[in-house]
Amino acid sequence: MSYTEELVNELNVLILFDLSNNQEGIKVHKSAEKSAISAAKRLHEKGLITQIDGGYLTGLGLDAAEYAQTLLTILTTD
């Protein structure tokens, strides 16, 4: 198994969330790239975010966002 373009797009949405403030969600606007709009919809369908266009992280979504952001930090650290 490898990362697909769809999974990468979902990871890119997850890293938009501010993990230091659970009261702050995100909004994927209709003018955003279609890949981001589709990724948000899939994350909602998977139960990771509360709204089809963003909203807040669910409990599972918080775990996923933490892993996604940690992985990004590890892979981008020189």
C-alpha cells in the first residue's frame, strides 16, 4: 500500500487544524481547490471532521491530525 493522491490531500486538510486550540475549526470554501473540497468531504464521511466543508475535529480526527502533523514535522526536519 502507498499514499494515493487522495490520501495526501486528506493529510493536507488535517494539517490545517490548530491542535493547540480545539475550539478553532476550519472552513474549506467553495472557492478552494477541488482536491481540498473533496478531501474535506471524505474526511467527514470517515468521521474525522464534523462538517462536510470542515468544521471541527472529532475525537478520531484529533488523533489523525496529531499523527499527520507529527509525521510532517519528522519528515521535514533536517
